[in-house]
Amino acid sequence: MYTLTLLQLDSKRDLLMEIDQLKLNLIKTALLYGINHPFTISTSQDLDKLIIEYQKLAIK
């Protein structure tokens, strides 16, 4: 499960790097467990949260 808190991400660049890493984890998880497995869904939700946070930063 994704444990890094948003408070640890101090810049857009850090956030983008974390998003990219989580994308790779999502792909690996989906290939290993399938797209409907709870691990895959949880990883996807974590990715969604980071993307939303990035969008908030991009607006500022």
C-alpha cells in the first residue's frame, strides 16, 4: 500500500516523480493480480489522489 504522505512532497517535480513511480506500480500490480483485485484498485485510488493534488498545485 502507498504510504508516502503528501506533506513529504515539497514540489511539483517531486509530486510528478511520485506519480510516475505509482503509475509503474499500478501497471505491475494490474499485470500480476488483475485489474479488479483490491491491490490494483487501492493503487489506482492512491494514484488518483496524487494526480488531484498535482492538479491543485498546477492551478496555483
